[in-house]
Amino acid sequence: MAELLPDADAESAIRGASRRAGRVAAWLAVLASPLLTIAGLVVVHPAGAPSTRDGGAPASSASPEGWAEMYVRSWLTATRDDSAELEIFYPPGMKPQRAIGTQVPIDTAVVSATSPAAGMWSVVVVADVLMLQPDGKRTASLLCAQVAMTGSGDAYVATSLPSLVACPGTLGAAALAYDEVADPAGPVGQSVAGFLGAYLAGQGQLDRFVSPGASLALPEPAPFAAVQVVEVRTHEKFEPGQAARPLDGTAVHCLVRASAWDATGQSTPVDYALALVARAGRWEINRIDPAPLLAGR
């Protein structure tokens, strides 16, 4: 049998970890000095997306998404030696037969929340869980659990234990509307490269590459040390040489893929959907589009 995580206090540390902690941070929490279990009850995470009710209407602001999230975490981490925290959410409790550390939730998020009746909520929570395998290794799995709760903004209680349900599916790759390939060393590519270097790595003045009046606040501190443009694709088609002598006001929509390096030399791929406008014979970034353009839209 593989060696399990150190002790029950370490399990409590996992329950108290922040939602934004990644897998490495979670394992550090397991191995580091114990945190109080109650810390996990204080960190009630906000839902990652607006909840809905009755097939589309927003659920009440008093709905218990965060409470449901912590309930699912407590359910996943309950063991045969410690299941007391579960009773905070579900007073009847339970007595699982799991050993400590065999199932460790790393991250959770609310997928949906509906209110089928007044004072009743059904919340689906997705959890990223490290699970001990028979060979002693731990693998990450996504689990979705449906939670039923009743109460008001002042108090809630789960009406039953969480129910595992199917997670949302993943569609095929989206078809985007950037059919034209632009030369990264060309006029559009040079403007994009200068903008991303200033925007992401603090290299040069951002104003040199941005349209007057454009509202583009810099990430602070700069998240990367260097950026290199890998590919530039445009929605608009240019005749040969046309991109090098644009008329003022000409607009172009680009999808840019770049490699960004941090101070340790580690590279991260990034994509940017950008809108550029021509002024004084050169291309300037007018905005970062909220989403890439989809084909056929």
C-alpha cells in the first residue's frame, strides 16, 4: 500500500487552501505546517460565472453557491477518522471508510445554480481531485457533484449528501474567422509585436503602439520578461503591399499567438484577439477584443 499523506492535520490544511491555489501549492499545503480546519470555512469562494435559475434567469443573490462549494470539499475530504466538518453543512453526517489523503480536492468551482422552488437550491460543483490509485500514484480527475440545499441568506442546510453527476461536455475546436496569414515581420506584425512587448513585458512605451484615446491599462507588475510573436492571422484580406500603406481609419482584426517568457526562462503560449486601426500610415492597436471572431458569425 502506498504511503499516504502525513496526518489528519495535513488534510485540514488542504481544506483551508485558497481556491486559486494550484496543484503545487496544494501539495505544499499538505506537507507544510497544519492550518486550522476553520480556515476552510472562512474562504467561501465566489462562483466563476453567474448562476441561473429556471433555465436562464439569474438565481437570487442569497443563493448558497459558496456554501455548496465548501460542502462538496468537506464531503470529498471526510475520512473514517474525521468527518465532523461535514456536519456543519449536513447535520445527519456520514461515516465514510476512506483513509486520510486518498482523495484530495485541489480546486472547486460552481458550474450552475438553480432554484426549483422558493427556499430550495440545486447547485452543481466541479472539483479537481487528486485520487490515490492502486499503484500508489495520484492522478487528477474532474468530478461534478449536485448539491441540494434549503434555507435563506442567513442560514442553509444540505438536504442530502452530494450526488455525482455528469460534468459538462467539451465541444470540438471552434472555427475562427481569421483565414489570412500575415507576416510577423510585416507592418501589422511589427505593430502587434511592439504592443505585446510593451503590454506584457514592459519593453518600450505602450503609447507608441496604441490608438489615441484607446483605454488599455497595463498589467502590473509586468507578467513576463520577454515576448515573441509566433503567428499573426487576420480577418481581413490584403492585396500584396496593401497592409504597408493603409488609409487612415482602415481597420483590421487579428488573432495573434505569441510565446511569453518569465524571469526564470519558462515559456507560456498566449493568444490575443486585437483590433487595429491605421493612422498616419501605420497600424495602431485600438483594443483587445473580448473574444475572437467566430467563422460564420
